[in-house]
Amino acid sequence: MAEDTSESAECRLRAREAEFARIQRIGQIGGMEVDLRGNNFRNVRSPEYLVVHGLPPDATHESHEAWVARIHPEDRDRVLSHFLATVNGPETEYEVEYRIIRPSDGQTRWILAKAEIVRDDAGAPLRLIGAHIDITARRRAEEQRELVSRELSHRIANIFTVVNSLVRMAARFEPTNKEFAEKLESRLQSLHRAHAFVSRKEVGDGGIKSLLARLLEPYQGASGRRVLIEGDDAIVGPNAATALALVFHELATNAVKYGALSTGDGSVYVAVDAAAGQLRLLWREEGGPQIVNAPTGPNGFGSVLVERAARSQLGATMTYEWQPAGLSVTVEVRLADLSR
């Protein structure tokens, strides 16, 4: 009876091992283990690992040098230095993405390697246990998406150029509308800068501070220090970038015409405060003409435009304070709405 129980347990174990191997094959995941003692790097590769890497069945104990040689030449130095630095450092987790050239068919494949490093009490490395995952399909999809995104961005940039040309042409034939055309062209250029920011952001360009710096760059003057941006940073989505482009373009334009940037000594300070799920942007003008009376008449088209954009696209509130030293404007928006 005990023998039957032992045989039954062994059968169940084999069935589980076969099931685990099947899951690895389906997911294109290969297990591996590396003996790290003495930096000799003795390897044990699972059958699924051999398939992923295009290796023959007898390569279970391939050498460390064979693995290094299989790495794509453009990735080899980066991957090897990262591997050695991780093994010889204090880390217990190892992760890297790189390309290999498979010996079986010469194909270039993308690999995600994830592993844990077992260390002794003194921190010396003993074993590395982990998995190699074939992520070629994902990387190719990302590359295709980036290609399409760049092409779309290029086409949109061309549209901005064409529209601006049409506005300038219309202004030449309708001199009475020249002022309106110049304002429209200026707003379109601001939107173009916001679009360029969002496009580059997809490959890692910064957040709200980078966007503000790009939008306000034309107003820095020769010294490059007339607009100071300080404070926290936060992720900006495409919808929010468009709305903020309109808001800060209008604030800067008015500062040039009537406020701090209309004089040689005036400046603008923009403070960014992100806390408790809320973003607070403070625009404060200093050194411009003294404000005697706050405007009491109806808002102009520009003010209506920015407030509508802030409210409808950002869900934001705008508060104006007409102080003698200069205008202060506070824009408040939820961080969740900012990232859209």
C-alpha cells in the first residue's frame, strides 16, 4: 500500500512537471540557474530555455562565454557590465532586456531576463535563479507604434505650418484683420509647442515643468531669466497639455502687453505645487506697471478662451488677484485630470 502511495505521488509530481514545462513553452519562458561561487558561472538551462535561445538539447550546461557570445553586439557590453555589477553588488534581484542572435536560425530575438540572487550571510553571491522570456513580439509592436506615432506627429506639425501660412496670407489680403490674425497665429504656435512636447514625452521627455519651460521660452528675453519656474513636477497628458498651452500663452501675452514683461525690469515667477492628489500652479508678475484698479469690464475673448479651456478640458479652477505689485493667477487641477 505504501508502495502504491509512493508511485502515485511520483506520478503526480511528473504530471505537475510536465504541466509546468507546457506552461513555459506556451509563454516562451525558459528557466535557468547559475552557480555564482568563485565567479565561475556554471550554468544549468531548462529545455524551454534552450528552445527560446535556439540551442541544441546538449547545451544544458553551456559556458558563460557562450551566453555572452550570443548577445547582440550592440547590447553585449551593456548587458555584461550590468550582470557583473549586479552579481558583485548587494542586490538580490536581477533584470535586463537585450537582444540575442539565435544560433539555430540566425534570428534576432528580444529577451527579458528576470532572476533572484541567493547570497550567504556575508553577502557573497551563491546562486542566480530565474527565467528568460521571449518578448520579441512586444518589442516589435512597440517599435511599430513609435514609428506610427512619429509619422502622425510629423503630419500634425505640417498641418500647423499650413494653417499658420493660411492665416498669414489672409492677413495680407485683409489688413483690417491683421491683429486678429497675429493673435490666432500666436495661439497656434503655442499649441504646436504643446503638441511637440507631448510627442517627445512618449520617449521620456519630462512633465509639467518641462512643458511650462517650452511654452514660456519665447518670453525669456535676452537674459533668459525673465521667467522662473520652480517647484514639483507631475505627468502631463495630451489633453492637459493643450489646455495649459492656451492658458499660459494668454497669461504671457497679456504680461508682454500690459504686465511685468512689458517693462525691461519685470519678471514672472511660476510655482508648481503637487500634493495630496492636487496640482496648484501660481503665476505671479513682478516689476511691471503698478496696478491701480482691477479690471471691472467684461472679459475679452482671450480670457474667456483660457477659462473655458481650463474648465472643460482640465476641470480646473482659475483665481485672479490684481495686486498693486502685479497680477497673480492660481490654477488648480486634480493630478488625475492633469495626466489625461
